[in-house]
Amino acid sequence: MSNSTPQWMQLDIEQRPQALLDDLAGSAKISPTIQKLLDLTQRPDSLIRPVVETLSKSPSLAAEVLKIANCPIYAHDKEVMDLKRAVVLIGMQELHAMAAGLSMLAMFSSENDIACTMRETSVVSATIARQLAERYHEDPVNAFMCGLLCEIGALAVNHKDSEGYSKIWSKSNSSPSGRFQLESERYGIASEVTGGRLLSLNGLPLTVSNAIKISFEEAAITDNILGKITCFSRFAAYVLVDAGMMKSREILETGISRLAEHMNIKNPPLPDLIKLCLDAGMQANLGLRGQKDLYEDTLDMQNQQTKPVIGKPSKRALDPTKPPPSRHLKPVFITLAIIAVAAAAGVYFFLSQ
């Protein structure tokens, strides 16, 4: 991660997007280890042992695979600490589809609070996207990857220009749309577009890279269902974060409702969509205050067919594209710790009802 101003920031604004992409592409080249992994996992007669041995040569990638294996979408009753078990749970086909994207997450991983927050919310986005994909008959693996990589552009830019990006994050108060506008002013390109192009340059499927490039405005009119799902999931994760921090069902209901209305998402119906998002947040176990209370309130709302108000709606609730209430998310060590306890946390919340 760099604290110095990148050289391409000295260029005119019109020249910065390409210079930024060239710099990021140079840092995100597929390594021989990743290429070998891609070759091994695409074979119909793939063996587990050589795949595990190859993963072991890249500690950062191995860590990413373990994180994914500990996600609640892969049913298991214990924390997965063994690479072999992780490979078996994920499967060769899905591992092949994820390998290039996971390697990029590993390349641009940073330990600062901004990166940790984006990674945390991306786990929620991935879970929401996968569940919505099943409703719309989209590939759930692609949808999960879109959600997981929806902030890859921002993570990459933050990695290259941490000092400049911290100012953008602070000024926008982490609001995705607010960030995108400030990114365009500083870099000449928004991180959603940067991320999509970067993924495409590294050989990820166009279905994934094109979906990640969809902006909030485009999501209202696009026929790209995966793009609509990805954009909704990106924004819904931050609404969920705000609601959890403020312990307000009003923020949750109003924020998700306005996102669904803007993007014309009618399946599932709004009450089920709110529950889907909340369940995803609990499964990802962001450790937010009030999360369990929100879940109980949502169940009460569904059972009683009423909408009791908790507190006063925030500006964020009235418009989910506006900056959220000022907050600072404490990193839960690293994302590995979050995902490692995700399944257990989800079971606890459901059984406690």
C-alpha cells in the first residue's frame, strides 16, 4: 500500500483513467501460481492434491480460499482450517471460476480500516447477490463473485493512493454514490468502472466484469440482470450497515425499499427482500450493534403486518444514495475472522428466535 501520491496524479484529468488502469494492471498480473491453478482446476480429471499443493505456494490466495470456504453458502458445522477440505467444499468448477478474482483480492488487500470495511460489506453483498440470483435464474457462482468483487476497483485504488483515497472516503462518509462522484473528480473514473475494466483485463468472464461496472443510475434502466443484482447488493450492504449501527428498522426498511423501487426489483416482495438482506448480514456476521434486534423486529413486522417506527428516519433512509450517519466501523481483526464465525453466528441467530 502506498502513502505517496502516484505519478499519474500529475497528469491531466483526461489522461489519468488510462494511466491508473495501466498501473493497476501492472500490479494485478496473473502469477505463474495462479495460472497453474487455473490449468489444474479446468481439467475434467482434476486431482485435489496438486491443487492444494499449488494453493500452498501462495499464502495470500490460500487465505482467500479459506475465507470463501467458511462462508455460510457452503454448508458445514465447523470452521474450515484445512485447504484440502476447503477445496472439496468449494469444488473444482467454482474454484476455477473464483481463482483469478480471489488472486486480485489478495493482491490489493490492505490492513487499513477503509479496506477492511469494504471487504466486510462485500461479503454481505456477495451473500445478497447469490440469493437474489437464484430468484432470477442467474448463475449463483457468478453472482457471488460479483458481490465479493464489487469493491475491487476501490480496493485497488485505495492500495495505490491510500492517502488520497482516505480523503475521498472521509468526505463521502463511505456512501458508494458519493465516493463514485469524488473518485471521478480525482481520478477521472469511478471505481466501479475501474474494477470492471481491471477484472476484464485479467481474464474474468465478461458477465462478471460488465455487471460490476453498472452504476446506480444505469441499474434503473439496464437489461443486465446480473448487473442490477450486483448494484443493488453493493448499496444494500451499506444500508444494512447503517441500520445496524443506528439500531433502526426504519433505516433498513426505507433504504431497501427505495433501492428496490429505483432498480425495479419486485422479486422477492419487499418484506421478503428486507428479510433476505438482513439474513445475509447476519450470516456474514459484521458484528454490528443491534443486528439481532433488527432481525427480531423484522419477524415481528411480518407476523403482525404492522410497521412500528423506531426512531426518526435519517437522510440516508430517505435516500440510500446519500452519505450515511457518521460512523467508524471497527475492523473485526481481518475478514478471515468474520467469515470463520459466520456459519456459527447465523445458526445462533436463527435458533434464538
